[in-house]
Amino acid sequence: MKTLTATQAAAMWSDLRGHFVNAERKIIEIIEARAWEPLGFESFAEAWASKMAGVRLATDEVRAHVVYAMFDGGMDDEQINANLGVGSGVSDRQVKVLRRQRSNGVPVSLASTVVRSHYRRRPSEPRTIRVELHSAEYARYVAIAKDLERDVADIATEAVRLAFGELA
């Protein structure tokens, strides 16, 4: 392995970055110009299968453009997976995710094959603080709440929060 200078190493990284950025631009250009038609291909997918077989779609942005173009060609998920082939970097699940996003109106520029999965916990029961009052005291609080056209429980909750807020 040869020793690189800092300038050569920086140039390699810059070149790599440029290839990723340019790949997305070039795919958009091909799709917009319908660059498969002059070559005699019926669809983008047919041209892709012929010209790009075995190429791994390395970035999410590129995947979305390619798969959306295949959707535009009227292909179903199985056909898309067959045209992309093994090693394309696009799984069956990712095609389904992109189809759902497209059907929900997500533009290709915002579409993503990366979707987080998570489990939701059931909401916990509200916690209760029990306070015992003498009947006269309770009746007085209910009367005050009624005069204010409020619920005694809502006022009690506010009072507890205020009291604990002052203590903290």
C-alpha cells in the first residue's frame, strides 16, 4: 500500500463525495429526459435492468428516484424487485415503504427507505392522590367550585401542582 499525502487523501474524499452527489443528479436527469427511449427501451426499468444490472444503490436518495421512476412505469413491487436484482441495495420491504410514501403524496425528494420501527407502551393509568376532608370542608369546596362554574377535581389538581411547584 502506498503512502498518501494529506492533499491526495483529501482529494479522494472530495471525489467520493462528488460521485454520490452527481449520481443522484444524473439519475434525475435521465428520468426527466426519458433517456431510455432513444436507446429503444420501453421503460426506465427495462433500461435499468440492461445498463445497471448489479449496481448497488448506495444512498437512500438514489434508491427513491430509481424506485419512483419504476412506479411511474406502472410496475408492481415484484417487478421492481426483479428489475433491480439481488445486490441492488433495495430490499422488498424498502420498495413497499417507498410505495406507501408515494401513495401518501410524499415527493421523491423527501422519500426514504429508512423507517424506524418502535413499540408503543400502553398509556399508564393516571396516578391518584387521595385526600380525606371533613364533610363540611368538602361541601364548602364544592360550593366554591360551583360558584366558579368549575369542577372541584380540576381545582384540586391545580392546587396540588401549585403547592408542589412552590416546594420544589
